[in-house]
Amino acid sequence: MIYNSFNFLILYPFIFLLYYVIPAKYKKMRDLYLLAVSYSLYISWKPIYALILLGVTASSYITGIQIEKAKKSKLVMQIGIIVTLLPLLFFKYFNFINDQIVGFLGLFGWHIQFPGLNWAIPIGISFFTFQSMGYIWDVYYKKTTSEKDFLTYALFISFFPSLLMGPINKATLVIPQIKNMRPYFDYPKAVEGLRMILWGMFMKVVVADRVAIYVDTVFSHYINYTGITCLVASILYSIQIYSDFAGYSLMALGVGKTLGFELTENFRRPYFAISVTDFWHRWHISLSTWLKDYVYIPMGGSRCSKTRNYWNIFITFLVSGIWHGANWTFIVWGCMHGLFQIIEKVIGEQKCKYGLFGKSIKIIVTFIFINFAWIYFRMPTFSDANNVISRIFDFSLPMTVYLGTMWSYIIIAIIILFIKDFKDEFFPERWAFVHNKRRWVRWCSYVSIIWLIMLAGVFGADQFIYANF
């Protein structure tokens, strides 16, 4: 479901109402309804790709059951992982691998052209594939038992709020909620869910999509803009990708809450991180947790020699880069994050306490690194990213900034976002707005956010950035 559209605003109330029309005692019927909604929304994009979703679901479901039955459970687990992973490798990485092979053979004068794929990548495939693989490993390592009810398991994999862009939920969190009797209607939880949807919508359509107009204009033709303009565009892209992805995650969690479900928290004000390590405790939390549980710890984690620990960190973030996309820019981005965390470990940065001033400096330094790393994430090629950075540090260029159109909306939106995150980070119990005990303050806050969304929001924009991953 594309949350930044009027279709969502029109369709979701009907989904919500029809769900609660079904009496709570008919739990199976509710589950079947949610599964039908999830697949219907997925089919509305490209019907044929629903078969990929169903295939990944079926393969991981069968693997989980067979692991508990088989004498050689490791072999069953390995086969299940390969089968579950194959669609992702085929659709997302085939062309990239093909191009690398062709380029490598060209070095030896062998000009062979293999046919590539012109098919679109199934939306959300990285998310539901990793969720399925996590389930298989949890069953193998006996962190959970295999789910015998296919309806329950299929709903866990395809639950529409988190299907397209996560969060990557664990079976131990979601499956018990599906299996247990849910109340007819949880009013406090629904209200909190609507608040999350409202703020997530603000982050997406007012901040991310408004900022995207400037960022796309500059980065698409960076050679025509000054270094200061490119620097401003890079900072705004950092804000854009955060508002885009965190906004979606908030709306996903909010939709889940209105239906009585608790999903995995995915963001915790990442730009207030005091180190890159801390950043990954706050950014895309469900993915960083997945990488820790299924890549970092199985390789030995930190319970090994320092050299081995550094290698484990590097490989973990190499995998993170590869997960994000079939492009060398993503691989470089992941390696940068891994290397910087290794440097932090080597110098013992995590153990240093600098007080309020020192903490502020650490936040700024961390943001500078994150910001420049995002340039590699954003640009289509490695050379483009290097050219943008070179342009930023070319002090012979004029010191002027391209402002673009509707700049005032961008500034106001960013200031509001910063104030909200700053308050939540440092003064979580003070200056409440949507959570204020006074009804008039809450409703003034609701109306103000809605007014800003309608006034400055960009509806009908492209999908969320992470939907491409």
C-alpha cells in the first residue's frame, strides 16, 4: 500500500472497518481477511509477482516443518535457505552479476554478451525474503518452533503494513499475536496508531517529498551547480531518506496498532547518534538486528580475537551494502560503515565520555560521516559520487546556494522535524503535544499537522525510497 497517496486515505478506513465488523471470536476469519487484503494490495502492483511471495512463503514454511522432522536438519536448513533466497538473487542481482562477468571477460579480449533481465524487481522482495530466512534460522537454532498452520505463517510473511518496506519482523514477535485472540477494539492502541500514521505522513509528504524536489534537481545535474549547493543537497538528502523511510515505518507501525498488532520499532532518532555504531542501533533497527543475529553472531561476533571481530564487523556491513542494492555504490557505502565502526573499536571511541560539549561534537562528526556516505548511496555510479564530493571541496567555485522553489516550506518542515526529534531525544517527558493531557492541546496539534500536510504535502509522488530494495 502506498501510504503517500489519496488512495490510502480513502481505502484504509474501509479495510479498518471491515476488519472490526468481523467478531473477535471468529479469529480465523479475521486472519483470512487480513491475508486476502495483503495479497490483494500486492497483486494490485503486478499480479504475477504474488506467486514469488507465495513461493518464498511456501518454501520457508515447509523448511521449518522439515527441520524439526529431519535427522540431518542442517542440510534441510541449508537447502531451504538456498531455495528461499533464489528469487531474490535472480531478480535483484542477476543483471549485476552478469555485467561483472561480461566486464571481467572483456579484460581478456573475450567480448561475450549474455542476455540480461528486463523485468522489474518484485516490490518488497528483500524484506519478505529476509523475514523468511530469519524464521528458518530461528527454527533451526530452536529459538522458536515451526508453525504448522499455513494461514498463520502466510499472514506473518505477507502482513500488508510491513510487507513492502519492513520492518523485518521476527516470528517470535508476530506469530503469537496472530495466534492469540485479539480484542474487538483496543481504543488506546488505535489512537496511538493514528498518531503514528499522522506524524509518519507529515515526515513523508511534507518533509521527504518536498525536500526531494530540491535534491533530485541538484543531483541529477550536479555539474551545473556550485559546491555549496551540492553540499546543501547532500544534507537535504540525509534528511529526505530519514523522513522517507522513518515516515513509512511509523505509518506501518501505526496501521498495525490500529489492527491490534505490535510490530518492530525501526527508527530511534538516528541523527542524534554519537557514533556510527550508535547510528546502527537507531537506524533501520530491524535490519541491523537481523544482521547481528544471523550474520555477525554466527561468525563469532565479539567473542573472538580483536582481528576476527573486526573482520566480522566488516563482513556484516558488506552484506548490508549488498542487501541494499546490486550496485558498487551500495557495496562501498556498506564497507564505509563497517570500516568506520572498526576504527571506532580500535581507538576505543565507545568508551570515551566527553560531557555535553563533547557529545555534541560527536553527534556532529558522526552526522558528517553519515552524510557523505549517503552520497554514495544516492548517486547512480561510483564516479558520480566521487565527482559530487570533489565538487563540494572545490573552493574555486562560487560560494552561492541554489534555493529552488518553495524553499520556505522546506525550512519550516525541517525545523518542525528537528524540534520534534530533539524534544523526544532529550526531553521525552516534557512539552508533550499530541500526547498532552489537555485535550485542546492535543487537538490543536492534530489540526496543525493536518493543515501542514494539506498545505505543503506532495501527494502522488514516487514510492518510498526503500520500496526499491
